[in-house]
Amino acid sequence: MSQASDLAELEEQARAAIAGVVDVQGLQETRARFLGRSGSIKVVLRLLAELPEEQRRELGQAANATKERIEECVRARRAELESARIENALSDHRLDVTLPGWIAPRGHLHPISRVFRDMTSFFAGLGFSIEDGPQIETDWNNFGALNFPEDHPSRDTQDTFFVEGGHVLRTHTSPVQIRAMTGRTPPFRFIAPGRVYRRDSDPTHSPAFHQIEGFMVDERVTFGDLKGVLYAFARHLMGPEVRLRFRAHFFPFTEPSAEMDFSWGDGWLEWGGCGMIHPNVLRNCGIDPDRYQGFAFGMGVDRTAMLRFGIPNLQLLFEGDVRPLEQL
Ligand code: PHE
């Protein structure tokens, strides 16, 4: 019975082809090739018409059984391909929760800003509020109202940057005293952090640098109050062991005046200037010096930041290269 052996061979070929397909589409094509409308099994069945009744039934049953087994084989292969596809999708897109996370880069405040914030919050605790002023200042606020004589050497082009229109880049934060006091009535307790400019530049001096100004005016403010505030401030910044040294000095806007140093190791480092606000300054702001007195101080901030953060060179603070600053 050649048709029966044809069927066996057909089934053999179909199984081999089905085992060899790699995807669902290939499987569909293979199924069509063997079981489809013009597939191999149909060719076998078409021969049935020519056979006698007896053989026709026998071969028909055999053909149907073969067809059913091939269908079963296709179903099994389809299930295999489907689960392999899911398997692959899972392993390709696997989420490894043990991988280190991606840390969003975060900036931080510039060391000068951090020192300013620390200083102003210390003074806030003593009841001082923050005053501000522009970096381009009038000659009156930077010099005149602060009792500088017309021919005072610090007005010289050696020190001062002049701006068109007779203005200057402020050479200190003291003009904020004038801005804060004019048109107001004491008592005052003010702190004024800011950037100032002078014409010198070397490894320890930058043409732009930072100061913090403090001043207090009331009916019975003394040099003792000034020293008390400065000691508290110095201890806050440099620890309880720090000592201060006051050296008699001259500023046009304070009388008496002193320069102060703080102890550092075996020596002293220059910190800033201070004194009792000159009566002329109060008068220039419309305040009666017979009724009110006040103290003022102003000191550099950059050195404090360098000591605190271990910055060896002042320029690193200002060059705008973030690499050294990122390390702080
Ligand atoms: N303005 C002074 C300076 O820049 C410092 C100072 C401020 C001195 C207040 C006395 C009082 O050197």
C-alpha cells in the first residue's frame, strides 16, 4: 500500500520541518505546506477518489490520523516558540535591582556663600538684621558721608576703581552704613555682607574680595559692647580658645578706631577694622550724635573661608573653575 507509506513519510518530513522552524511565522508557513488547502496531505487525499471503497475508508482514516498528529505537533511547537519568546523578552529586559543607582549630580553653595550664611545666621541670633547695597556706589556713600576728606589717600586711583559718571566700585562695605541709617531712627543692629573691590592683586590679594560689616547704634552703645560682640563672633568662627588683639588705628568714619587681629597658632592674623561711629557719619545720616552712639566693624571674609576649608590660594575661590570647589 504505497499511499500508507507515503503518509508515514509525509508525517516524518512534517515533524522534521516543524522541529526546524525558529519562529511562529515559519511555523505557519510549514503548517500550510503540509496541511493547507494545497498542502501535501490534500494531494494524498485527492488520490482516495480513485481507490475502491474498502481501501478508501482505510486510507482516509489513516490520512486523518496523520493530519491530526501533525496538527498536534504544530500546537506543541507553537507553545514551545511562545514560551521561548517570553523567556527571551524577560532576560533581555531584566531589571537588576542590585545594580548601583544613578546619582543625580548636585551642586553646592560656594564656600564664600556658606561662610556668609554662617556669619549672618550667627548675627541673626544677636538680633542683627541683614542690609544690602550695590557694588557700584556713589562717591558720597563710599567716601564723603563716611567722613573721608577730599584728599584722602584711599580715594586715590591706586586703590579705587572708578566707574563712568563719577561712581566707584565700592572699596569696602561701610557705605551700607550710610544706606541703612539715612532716614531711619535708631536703635539699629545691622550686618552687611558683600563683595568689594580694590586695585591690588597677588596670591593673597584679589581685586574683588569680600567683607562683612556690622554696626549697632543706640543711646548707650560703648566700645565694650563692640568688644563683646567681636569676641562672640570670633569664638563662633574659630573656637573658644581664640584671642583678639586690638591695635589703635585711624579710620575717618570711626573714633576711636582699632584694627583687630585674631590668634592663629603662635601668631596673629589681621582680621579687620572697628571703632565707634564718628559723630560726622551719624550727622550725615540725619542722626543726632549727642543722643546716639554706635560701633562699627568690618572684616575680610575670604581668609576665614580659606582657613575653614583649607584653601591654599585665594585665586581658587574666584577663578570659576569648579573642580577645586567641588572638593570642598
Ligand atoms: N571699612 C574698613 C575697611 O575696609 C573697615 C572698618 C569698618 C573699620 C567699620 C571700622 C569700622 O578697612
